[in-house]
Amino acid sequence: MGEIRDLLFDALSDGQQRRILFALLEREGVDIDSPPDGIEERYSAAVERRHVHLPKLEEYGFIEWDRRTDTVVRGPRFAEIEPMLRVVADNRELLPAIRG
């Protein structure tokens, strides 16, 4: 259990990764060319998402990334993190560092 918790806290430490995981709580899939928060973004953020954040979340098993369609869906380990992820998402207004 410690390993999955450590991976989740690592994933939650980045705003882009948080937004993707929180979006997957509400939707079956996320189009990575349309960021979950709908905010226009810098080109560098899109590059970072493709080369850092998505590969990391996929390696952790939290997402499956279809590079052909640029979509992500829940990965094989998502169910393991969903309860804790839901608690964090539902209480993010109380946690200043987790709002985004």
C-alpha cells in the first residue's frame, strides 16, 4: 500500500497531473489536446504534458494514453487510487496547495 500512496502523492504534486486525474474521476476519458480545466495554455505546458506528465501517469498505471487519438482513460491501477483521489478532489478547497 505504501508504494501506491507514494506514487499518488508524487502525481498529485503537479498541477497538470492533478487536473488529469481529477478529470478522470468525472469522465471516462480526457482529450489531452483540450486541457481538463479549459484554460488556454503555453506551448511549453503542452510539450511538458506529453513528454513528462502523461508518460509518468502511464508508468504508474493510473492512466492509459492512446497517442493515436490523444486521449487518456483510467489505467489498471486507477481503482486503487480512486478513493484517496476522491477525498483529495472533494476537499481541494480546504487544501491551498491542491486547488489546481
